[in-house]
Amino acid sequence: MSIFVDRNTRVLVQGITGREGQFHTRQCISYGTNVVAGVTPAKGGQTMDEVPVFNTVREAAKKTEANCAMIFVPPAFAADAIMEAADAEIELIVSITEGIPVMDMLRVKNFLASKPSRLIGPNCPGIITPGQCKVGIMPGPIHLPGPIGVVSRSGTLTYEVVDQLTKQGLGQSTCIGIGGDPVNGTNFIDCLAAFEADPATKGIVMIGEIGGSAEEEACAYIAENVSKPVVGFVAGLTAPPGRRMGHAGAIVSGGSGTAQAKIDAMRRAEVHVCEDLGNLGEFCSNVFNVIKD
Amino acid sequence: MKIHEYQAKELFRNANIPVPEGEVAFSVDEACTTAENLGSYPVVIKAQIHAGGRGKGGGVKLANSREEVKNIASHILNMNLVTPQTGPEGKLVKKILVEEGLNVARELYLSILPDRATANIVIIASQAGGMDIEEVAAKSPEKIIRVAVNPLVGIEPYHCREVAFGLGLSPEVNKQFYAMLSKLYRLFVSRDCSLVEINPLVVTEENAIIALDAKIDIDSNGLYRQKDLEELRDTDEEDALEVEASRFNLNYINLSGNVGNMVNGAGLAMATMDIIKKAGAEPANFLDVGGGANAEMVENGFRIILADDNVQAILINIFGGILRCDVLAEGVVQAAQKTGISVPVVIRMEGTNVEEGRRILAKSGLNLITAVDLKDAADKIAEIVRG
């Protein structure tokens, strides 16, 4: 088992003929992902490698029964692409695109409220269920199938964590990057709830960073609803206030959104907080093994 | 992106949102001319820097005559203004805004910003204008009016009424306020703002509603469709190295520490800064070279880190995904050969093509310290810092 994606996931790629789209589609296919269609307006009828390309998401979904969209279109067109996928009732939409204006995402998020689709991202590495399906830009080989669910706001920091888990022999059920933007689709709580309900997930690693209050809200949820052990890590203890640290959402403003506040919230929710990223793998090994015994 | 008060007021003026008469001045002479043109005293002289709390730092003064304008303008121009938001180093004032004085009856607070959790656009208002809104929110939250607008629907009359009645405005002021708030909302949405704040918004003795102050932040992600706003960027207000870095699409923030670092990915970059702190040093910067970095970007990043005289050591931490380790290694070698390496450099690489990357570094003959993992990298940095 896993959450959101597995070997039955049928992926269509919006922006499949672009440089990024092509490169990552090939990587996903070679990992074993079932990529059934691509969408690039005015390139319908062509193929990218073996994958048929369509003009619209609706047509692609109808002809190929795709149930997941991976989006690589540039930021100026990304909001449109997400809404197109949602209008075609694609179940899961994964938007990799970084740099979408907040104003666009405000509209998208309100539009999605009336649709059955789940959005992951934007500005995220995507989602992977190791050994089954990779919908994103993460390096496949560092992952290992297993019992740990990973949810994070960042990209390479997640790879670091996953790599350390794998080196400890701790495989992953599913790893999700929810993205570094202030307004995103799936949040920590959605993922925690899904991991809690997934019998294959025995433990959870949650990686947060400065900015907003998503971690604090997640911790309140954990305290009430999550029985599985959770390891937490927060990046940005040394981040100066008022500065946007790379991610559009990573900013400490008016004394809120600090790493320390998030770590405190984790402690209150009895999350096992790891403060030393260099030792995270070992730390997880201790937490999850003790609980196994 | 931040812009100046006088620029924000220009945007207000173009949107028919009332602001005091006034003009920006770059010299004492210009300030005197503007004051004369305004036709009556007193006038207000306001330092234009990208930081709040200017009044507290002595950057906002009232002048009752041409002579006073001259004295105050020459005092404020080129002063190093220290406010609660500038940090102790302060900011050099290069321009001032000269405005008509108003007969202020009431000072209010009004702002518009996106709410990240609910994806609404939120209007925040308070009768306690002219004060630090965070302080008001903390001490007397009941004084804060918060009205959420669904961005798909936009602002409706009832939103305006909720805010206006909350502010306790008189009937003759209400109408002006409705019109002003609607225009402000439309400005916020159409110009990709991430914050519009008026503190204070004043009601004059003559019952006019006027934005005495104006602050606008623009969402950098929206600048591609706001070309005219992009021109309002004032690089004088930014750190010189940060401006330089932005020319190469590098995400760099200059900090006051002694260990420079270069990382791919914002989250990992923040975590790497934390590791430097844990090792007993202070990060000299934040630098995310991004997922798609090439050798040239790495080289420029390296050069920018070294341009900071406080840097005593550098930690490079790359988790190769899209950015391959061999590309990173080539960039480092190129940079080192061109600029020379004056400080110890610890390199930790993992991920795509890591073996090839390590081979390139090893055969370069450069004096680089390689670390096998993050823990090792932290230990090696700690060792260097301890000397």
C-alpha cells in the first residue's frame, strides 16, 4: 500500500514536449511510472518517444484514462494548466512549476474547492511510491520501498532525508513534497491523515521550514489524530526575519513562522524532533526501531 | 519586491485613491521648490527608505517655513537612518518626500494581503492607526477588523460596509471609504501585490479620507506581467552582493557570519546554514544555486561568496538531482582557478554522478576538503572554525 500514487496510476504530462518535460518524463518512465499521455497545445497527434501527445487534457484523459497529471509548463501558464486538469476531473494533479504568481494560486485554490481533484504543489519535487510510481523530479535510485511515509515542504532537503533513511535500511511507503509556495494544494494535514490511514505506513517523517503556520496546524492535528510515530525536522533556525529564503513561502514575518515556534509545537504534539540533520537517519532508526519492538 | 512610499503613492494617485499633494526630492533645493509649490506651510518631510518605523528614527519631520524645510531636508538627506526595521547599521537616505500638511482628525489602519491558509484576500483594519499593527494585534486583538474576500468573487459592497462600520466612520465619510477600499482592492489584485498597507489612513477635519502613508510590496513571481513595476526596483536599497547575485539568477542573501555556503535547493540551504551554526560558526550567507544550475552559475556563486570579507571558510553542500555533481565540480574548479581560493573549502556531494564529480575535484590538484556526508562536513567545518 501507499498513498495517492501506486502501480495503477496512469500519468499524463502537461508540457511533455518542453525541455524539462521531456527529460523528466523519460526519467519517470525508466523508473517504471505508467506515463500514458502528454499534452502540449497544437502538438496533438505527435508522440514523445512512445507517448501520444494531445492538444487538451480533456481529450487525453478521455482517450487514455489518465488519472494523474504532472505539470511542467512555465509559471505564466501553470495556473491555466492546473485548472484545465481539474476541469477534466483528473484525480491527482502534481505541479512541479516554480514561480507561479500568488494571485494566480489564490484563484486556482478556490477553483479547486469545487472539484474532486487533489493538487500537490506547486513548486515541489512531486510524489513517489518507491518501486511503483514516480511522479516528479526526485532522483529515483535513492528511494527504497518500505514502511516510512515522508512529507516535506522542500526538494533537495527531502532527498537528503530519504537518502539517510535508505542508508539505514528504512524504506519509504510514499514520499511527498508539498512545495515551498505560500499557497499550495495538499498540505501537511492531508498527508498525515493519509499516512495514518495507510496500513503499509508504520512511521512518518515530517520536514518543515520557516514561514506560515502549516507545521503548527499539522502538530495540532497530530496530537489528536495520529497514532503512528512521527519524526520532525524544521529548517531555518538561523534564518533572519523579514527575508524570503529562496522559497516564496519561507519568510519569518512579525515574529511568526519561526523555526523555534514550529519545533516547540512539534514537541508539544510529542513529535520526535531531530535538530541535527547530519544524524537524521540514525535518529529515525532509533525512534522507529524502538517502536517496532 | 519592495517599493518606496512615493512610488506607492504614485500608484495610488493613478488609481484615484486620495493621497496628500507632494513630490519626491533628491536635493535640498528640490525640497524647497516643492514646498513653495505646495503653497502653504506646514509641510511634511519624509525620508524614503525601504524600512518602516521612520518616524521613530527621526526620518519624518514637520516644517513650518522655507527655512525649516531647508534645515530639515539637509539634515535628513544623506543621514544614516536607524529604525526598528533597518537593524543597527541603518540605511542611507537618498531621497525625501515633501508633502502638504493635513488637519488630521482620526488616524486609522488599513491593509490588504493574501491569507496563505484559506487562499482568501484579507482586508485588515483598525481604529488604532499610526501604531505598530503587530503590537495592536498582540495587545488588543478586539481592535482588529478582519474581512476575508474570495478572490474568485472579488470585493462586494458588504465587505466595504463591514470594514467601514467596524472603523466607526461617520455617514459622510463612509461613501468615500467604500470607493477607496474598492479601488485599493482592485489595485492589489491587478498589480500582483503581496501587501498594500496604509498606516495611517486619515480622516481630516474637513471629512476627507486620505492615505497619509503608503506601503506596497509586489510579488516577484508576478513581475513578468508588471514590467512598469519592475522598473520601480531601487537597487540602492539592496545589498550590493545580492544585486550582483540576482543578475546571475542566484538566490543569495548576505548575512553577518563567517562561513560561506553554496547549496542547491532552498530547504537544504537553510538546513545547511543551521548546520554551520551548530558547528560553532555563523553562516555568512544563504545561497541557493537552484536545481538547474550550470558551471557558470556555480562559478559566479563562488565569486560572490568570496567577495564578502568576513568569510573564513566555505561549505559547499550539493545533493545532485537535476544539478549533477560533475557539473558542480567543474564549476568549482573553474572558479578556483580563476579567482584563487583564499579560504578552506569543504565540499560535500551526494546523488547524481557523484563519483565523476569527486574524480574531477581530486584530479584538479586544488586544495579542497571533501566530506563523505553531512555529519562529516559539519565536523570538518567545526574543526576549521576552532582553528
